Amino acid sequence: MKRAFKKLHTVVTIDFSWTATCRFSDIVLPACTQWERDDIDLYGSYSARGIVAMHKLVDPLYHSKTDFQIFSELCRRWDKEAEYTQSKTERQWIMELYNNCREANKNSHPLPEFEEFWAKGIIDFPQGKPWVRHAAFREDPEINALGTPSGFIELYSRKIARYGYKHCQGHPMWFEKAERSHGGPGSDKFPFWLQSCHPDQRLHSQMCDSDYRETYTVQGREPVYINPEDAKKKGIKDGDLVRVFNDRGQLLAGAKLSDNYPSGVIRIYEGAWYGPTGPEIGAIDTYGDPNTVTLDVPTSELANATSANTCIVDIEKYTGEAPPVTAFGGPIFVA
């Protein structure tokens, strides 16, 4: 990412918190939070149980603006404001979004007028019917064909095979990883498999900069969980500051010993904020972001998904004076 950022002429970021992306940007436009603007939202996770009127609690603080205001201002400078806003205010856009929803559901579930919904604050949709994926296909696979070339479930795809991809051929296959722990490629040099799964204490990276972080950090750093026997071999005790590293990068974290992890496996939750000691490539991350050491390759040429769990590292007790955490706080003001 550092190399990529250096290739860009100008990077503009819109955010309400001083993230690592903001630190590497040329221009940062301060957006307000969801508590400082009116909006409308769907709720119910993946179930779409209803809609919520998001009433702002306070006006935007300091110099922040809503996203709509920011882009309206940008468009005004290029004489495109009328085209962008379509001559509607932010409130009118919220009303239009609601009325589109109201029109789409008028036969199955009539919704009240906008002002009534806005005053009520929430509307529940009726309970849906149980749904089973491919149930219609199971009942009659000819009439309810799937979207595959044959219309059936395909274990072999001629279409995918014709792409000629090295790591995604016509049927499911095992491909040796670029690196793998427990005797796999590279494990002689970096013997630990690093897991970076979803965190227990936050949602991805959200709220990592809040004071709640102090309830789970170790010496102000993101925890790294390690098997007690592995820690003993490395001379690491619970609460020690450690360095996790490989040929791609390095980070500081706080050791937490736990029998929940087998030998050769360590865990740092994803979402830890990136805070390097400097802009140079390879600078140590001061807080404990696992992205610093993960392999930057896709799962295959077809899926191009992340390969976060294909990551091997080594770990050692950190000695010397530890650099301060740079992942949080605001910008540095200069004269």
C-alpha cells in the first residue's frame, strides 16, 4: 500500500476519524458522523426487518460536513451542483428514498406517509416466509433451472476451464500455497501460523481508536495470543511486548498466553489500526496491525478474494525501548 500510494498524484480522503488512510493522504475532508446528520437506514442484518429514521442528535461539529454537503460543494466548484443534487436538498433525498420504498411495498405492506414515519422513527416489515436456497430447483430442476450453462449444479465448469487460470481450473482442486505452516513451504524460517479472524471486542476496525481499547490491550498494543509452551520456548511471558515479523513486515503486540491455541498457531485479530514508526517501507508497526505481515495475493485469478489466513511469521520478545504508539490521535499541526 505504501508503494501504491507513492505512485498516486493526489489522494483525497473523506472521514470523521484520523485513520491510517488519512495519514497517507494529501487532502482530508472532515465528514460528520451519523449522529450529526439525518438519514434513513435498513435494519435487521441480512433479514431486512424494517427501516429506521436516523434523526441527527446535534449539528455537525467543528468544520465537518455531511457527505452530501461535501460532494455538493465539490460539484459546485465544477458547475455540476445542480446535476449532482438534482435540485433536491438532503431532506428531500431522504423523503424520495422513503417514498420509493413505500411505492415498492404498497401492495404487500402499505407504509405511512413520510412525516408519520419520521415522527414514529421505525417501521417493522411483516414476518417473511421460511426460505430454502434452491428449493424450487429441487422440486423441478427443468422448470427452475439454475444460472449455470447447463442449468444444473456443476462439479466441472467448461466455461471456467476455458479461462486457463493457473489457480482456478475446471473443477475443485488442491493447490499448494505460497507459504504454509507446520511443515509447509517457508515454515522452516517462519514456524508460526498467524490467524487474523474477526475480533471479539469490536466490529472489524470500528472503534479501535476509542478508550474501550484500554480494556483489552497489553502495554497499549493489540494482543497476540500464543500457546504457553510456544511462549516458554521463546522466552515470552504473559504481558511481554513482542515483535511479530516475516520478510514482508513487522509489528509490535502484547503477549497473551492461552491454551486455546495449539502449538505453532498465534492469533492477532483483524482491524487493529496501522501505526508505523515512519513512512519508509518495512517500518515497524507500533500497535499490532496483522496486515503488516499478511501475504498480498488473491485466492485465485477468478475469485480475487483475500488470503488472510495464509500467513506464516516468527515471534520474539521485544528488547530495548519501545516506540510510542502512532496509530491514534489527530494530525500533526505545523506552522
